Amino acid sequence: MIQTEKIELLDAQPGRCALIAGPCSAESETQLLECARSLAQQGVKVFRAGVWKPRTRPGNFEGAGDQALEWLRRVRKETGMAVTTEVANTRHVEAALKAGIDILWIGARTTTSPFAVQEIADALRGTDIPVLVKNPINAELELWIGAFERLAAAGIKRMAAIHRGFSSYNERIYRYSPEWQIPIELRRRIPGLPVICDPSHMAGRADLVPHLAQMALDMKAEGLFIEVHPNPEQALSDKAQQLTPAQFMELESRLILHREPLQADLEYMEPLRARLEETDLKLIQDLAERFRITGSIGEYKNLHNLAILQPDRYNAISDILTGRGQELGLDDSFIRLLFETIHAESIRCQIENNKKQNK
């Protein structure tokens, strides 16, 4: 099991969550200092800025490079804030360590490549610098966990996850789909690992950032990783999702921090949770019975040379179930997703059973 240690720099102040804020890219020393001074006045303790920017296509601004590390050093000296930047290879790591950067982060594109993560882990061996790891671009939990395992094997103990959302062809509201169940499962698999949310990348639009930031806290995120620029309209990268310092201040003032449950809360919820557990167990029993029935149907189809998939039947029952769900106040998309999942598993089971019967 991966053992993690506390990152003191991310300790939240009383009544606040841990906040890491700053521009997407370090564009100039003037831009960094202007933004950092404003955020320092608002009590931010960790300042972020990308020095090397991995862009989807060439020809766009790819960061100011090594010279920006000196700008970050000046930010720390002048404001007292810790500083963090993204690294994607051995050279980045060596330059960042030499410049005295306080925290490193591994970006989503880099997390997707085990070769790149291993290179970074090897470069960090023998150091004790905190490392934040963004989720991979695609919704692959094992890749995310693998990155932490590689870092842990190199001796890195102070680690945290950054949940920034996942690519999805179906997502229309957000730039990257939250897929909240994935960071929840990450926490279960690596107990004690802090999860910080990046609502800026997830949203893709500044006006959606506050909503996602609050959702993240509702999901017990330990902190927020937010892009703030003194003049987003003039930003050289990701201008649509960056907040102004004033917008950031308003966002923080509106965040609702949740307290830990008291004994009275637990006493009220316990009988409801018991009923919930009974309902969940009944759901499991009903699902088991459903798959037994579909198994019998599958055997009949196989014996009588019928196709496993019957689209007309599936479409008809899907409409019936969605309509019933509406009557009961359930969300359409949830009902459809639920039965798409159940139907897909029924098809898989019938295929596997047919293979056994036909041997």
C-alpha cells in the first residue's frame, strides 16, 4: 500500500480550504508579480504558474521556459508564498529543483504516459519535494494510481492528487467531464491521499468555475487549484477559464465549507442509512435475479439460432423505463445510463454463456 505524508504547505487556514492559485502560464515577470501581490493580499499561500506549457498543437505559446523560474523565485521572495510549477521530463525536474521550487506538479498529458512518469520519478529519487499528480486525460484510474506507485517507489512520500476532469466526446457543459466517482475510488484505493480539485480546467469557462469549486468541496476535496490572471482577456493560454483576482476573491467568499458530523448528526442519519443499506441489498438481489432471467433467455436464443441483441425490444423497454422514471421524479439521463449499463452486462453474460454452451 502507498504510504503518504502530510504536505504542510497545503494546510488550510481556519475557516478556509487549501488554495493554490495563479495564472495558467508565466508570461512575464510583471504579470506574475501583479497577480502574486493580489493573491498574497487575499491570503493565498501557494502560487501556481506554468513555466513549460504542453500545448495540443505547435505554434501556440509554450511557456517562457527557464527564465520564468527566476520570476517565481522573486514571487516567493517578495510575497512569502510558496511556488509550484509543472514538470514533464528530467530536464524540467532538474531546473525546478535547482531554482528551489517548493512543489512540483505532473500534468494530465504526462500522467497518461508511464514512461514520462517513470522518468520524472527517477529524476526525483533522493529528494523530498512534494509532488501533485493530475489525473490522466482519459478516465483511467489505474494510470493515475500507477503514477503514485512510481513516485512512491522512488521515495516520494509527500503527494497529492489534482482532479481536473476527463476528456469525453459526450460532455457538452464542461471542458472536461468531472467523473466524480473516479477521485472517490482513488481515495478508497490510496487512503490518506489528499485530493485537490482544479475547477478551472474542468469548467473551461470562468463563469462555471465557482459552481464546480463548490461541488468539489461538497465531494470533500481538500483544496482547490484555480487559475487567476490579472487580465484574462490578454492571457496567452487558456484565457476563457481564468478568473480575475476580484472574481477569485468573490468565489472564495461564497464557498461553503462543510463541518465534520457531530454525534447528533450521526444519530439522525443512522436509521436512514440502515434503510438505505437494506434497499441497496435488495437492488443487488434483484439484479442477480434479473441476470438469471437474461441467462435463460440467452440459452434459448443460442439453441434456436437467435441474435443476442434485439434492438427493437431494447428500445421499447428503455422508453418504458425512462417514462416510469420520470413519473417517479428520476432523471432521464440517469435512468438511460443505468439501463444501458445493465443491458451491456446482460449482453456480455449471454456471450460468455454461449461460448461455454458451444464448446
